[in-house]
Amino acid sequence: MKQYEAVIGIECHVQLNTRTKLFCSCSNDSFGKKPNSSVCPVCAGFPGTLPVANVLAIKWGILGALALNCKINHFFKFDRKHYFYPDLPKGYQISQYDQPVGYSGWVEIEAEGQKKKIRINRLHIEEDAGKLTHEKGSDYSLVDLNRAGTPLLEIVTEPDIRTAAEGKAYGQLLHATFRYLGISDANMEQGNLRIEPNISVREVGASEFGTKVEVKNLNSFRSVERAIHYEIERQIQALESGETIVQETRGWDESKQKTVPQRSKEEAHDYRYFPEPDLPPFHYTRPQIDEVKSKLPELPNEKKARFVSDYGLSHSDAATLTGDKDLAGFYEAAVAAGEIDQSSEQLRQFAKKVCNLISGEMLRLISSGREEIANLKLKPSQVAELVGMVEQGDISTSVAKEVFRDMFETGKSGREIAEEKGLSQISDINALVTIVEKVLNSNQKSVEDYLAGKEAAAKFLVGQVMKESKGQANPQLASDMIEDKLKELSK
Ligand code: ADP
Ligand code: ZN
Ligand code: MG
């Protein structure tokens, strides 16, 4: 069989969470609301109405473009993109054609341990269309214009992506980036982050690209990965059996886990683009763009690098924690609550322990309960306190995990829970002395073995102290005390 490689470029739509729509003052927060309850003559496309651009959406477009390392057009404008479909009341969509907000950017993704730059072709601002519902068995469709006029950013990559894993990593990076910027919920399930990969395959070494297929209907990162994988395999098999690939749009069928044809090239539109005459072009000067740039927060990759350098976290731990803005914030707040001198070795040890609890125990509990980090009962300072309790020897690491689960459920502090359940570790010499004496008295044979040179007998005796204390003795202390006693006896 010939060797093939895939060539993938991704088009992505991100819904901005501005208070109002892109060209009118209707509420932009209508997800799940009554159909057509957030509609006015402008977004319903009545003749004679005029659009007024939402300046915040324009600024967020520039901010998004800067976050993706794009160059910014000092002059940009809107254009009309024409097509006829019942969800588009004006008969055209206000979009940007030849002068988008941003162009020639790049992002760095990491997939399967490899870092890679993906070039961004362009980023532009456009309005969303409405939504059609086709009720089963009915001979009509329903139109809901709540979403019509919602501000979107469209981001188009160069065909630099080569594998399904890279496609998924790119999608996840965009998701994290827009959440860090705070300008979109970027939720794939709710459709406010829509990822549409264009996929082709070619023989390794070929200089031309193959015919591409665009895939729609992806509502999770997992389906992005699976759909790309499926499509690559499908195209290779088609080529191997002598078929040619048809340029078309396919949809991902989640239940069948395959892509199915939606629309072919023959139905491709001529959009008859021309400049939107009802909106003036925009001019942003260098200082105005710099002003927007100064609002850029620390972005996922920067935060990841800082978590590695400041906290000494492994690359993969840092990636896990910084993949979500709220998770990263929770982690940093927990580390800060430890009140440990920055850049000290203790800080790194503490940060690593906090990381273990959060990336292990906490993420497991969050994903099983599908909870939002912002709504957790558990507070970052409580995680810091719990780690402090382990460090001071109040509880053991395994007990800490148990306490953590309770903290997560109830929001109570670790100390409260440890006390209630009698889980505190015995770290008080006086409390252990009686147990140690008792163990030595009732295990004379082991004591003699030790005195005769069998050092392993000491371990057994420590084990007995742990057993006698029902696991609550501080193991280090128990071991020290047994050793001291035995040394005394051997004098
Ligand atoms: P269209 O006009 O069909 O949307 P574009 O040229 O705008 O096509 O490209 C859309 C996306 O498809 C871009 O991300 C681009 O990088 C990618 N792309 C273009 N040609 C190919 C190809 N042969 N194989 C895979 N992806 C491609
Ligand atoms: Zn409106
Ligand atoms: Mg396209």
C-alpha cells in the first residue's frame, strides 16, 4: 500500500458573549430562551432598518486576533455575503471579505508530546444566522431568530495540521484562549465554539494537495478527533480502491460515529460579496491597537511555561492545570494561600502536593459530578490547609485523599472533617509512648531477634504500632520511637 499523509485546515466560529448583538441592541444572551423573544426589526432584517456596530465586539475581534498573533488591519470593513436560506432574514450575512480584522497569525499547539506552530490565515467578525427546527413528521420548519445577529469571530488556519490529535489540540487551545480572554464561553456542546475541519489526503512526498472535504456538526473535542480520524481513513480507502474524492461538505453522525455527505460542490454558492454600504469602514491607529493589546491577559501557553518554571511542575501537570482558566485560577489561589516564600524550594514542594490533589482527586470528582469549578463548595484555601496538615504530620497522605473527598462534598474544612471522623494522626510522643511500650512487651521474640542482629524485626515492630493505633500513628514518629527504644535496649 502507498504511504499517505493528511492535510487539514480548520475553520472555527466563536460566539462572543457581549451583552447585546452585533448590529442592534437585542440581548445576546438568549440560549435556551423562548424562540424569537430576543428579536428586533434590525436582526429580523426588516427593510429600511440600519445596522449600528457594537464597538465592544469590534474591540474583542482585535483582542482575539492579537491573542492569535495576527497582524491587525488598520483599515477594515464589513461586506455583505449573499445566500438564500430561511434562517437568514436579510438574504445576506454581514461579514468581512478582503479586509478582515486580523491576518497572518500563528499559534503553538502540542500534540502527542510534539510542539508545532499552526499558521492562522485570517480572523474576521461576522453575524450569526438564526436557527431552523424541523419537527419529526411535520411538513414545515420553524424559524427562531434569537441567534440571528449574534457576534461571531471566524478563524481560519492554513492547511498546517496533519493528524487528528493535532486537530483536537488546536481546538482545545482555541477553547482555552477564548476562555482566558473572557470574551466567549467557547462551549462546543452549546454551539458557541464550532470547529469545522477541512481534510484531504495525499501520497507522502506529493507537492499538490488532494481534494478536501469539510466536516460539520462536531460538538465535542473527542468528536473532532474521531471525525478527522474517520475521514482520513475513508479517503485513503477510497483512493486505494481507485475512486476519486468528491469535494463536499459532510456531517459527523455521532450515533454512527462516521461522516455522511451533506452537500456537494455543485451546490456551492456564489456569495456576490460587496462592501456593506450601511456601515462605515473602521480605522484603528497604532496607539488604539496598542491600547487593546495592553488588555491581553496571560494566555494558556504562557501560564503553562510559568507553572513549569515557578512551581517546578512537570510539563503534563502544567498542561492539565492551564487547560482551563478557572482550574488554573483555583490552583494558583490554593498555592498562594499556602503563604510560602515565592521562589523557595518549599514553595515548589508545596505546589507539587497541591497539584497532585487538584489534578488527581479534584478533577476526578469534578468530571464524575460534571460540576463547574466556579460553583464548587470547596475553596482553594481549604486545599492549601489540607496540604499543610499533611506536611505537619497531622494526617497521612492516604487519609488526606479521604478528607479531600468529604471537603469536596460538604465544603467543610479539612480540620473539621479530620476531627469529626477521628482521622487525625497521632504525632504526640506522649500519646504514642503507651502503645510503643505495649508493642515491645507483647513482642519479646522480635525484640530479641533485633538484638541478635535481625534489623528487619524493627520494621515489624513499627507495623505493630501502626496496627495498634488503627493506622493513626505518625509513621515517621512511630519508627523513630521504636528505633530509640531498641537502641537503648542494645546498650
Ligand atoms: P473554502 O473557500 O472552500 O472555504 P478556503 O480556501 O477558504 O476554502 O479554505 C478553507 C480551509 O480549508 C482553510 O483552513 C484551508 O487551510 C483549508 N484547506 C484548503 N485547501 C485544503 C486542502 N486541499 N486540504 C485540506 N485543507 C485545505
Ligand atoms: Zn435585534
Ligand atoms: Mg469553507
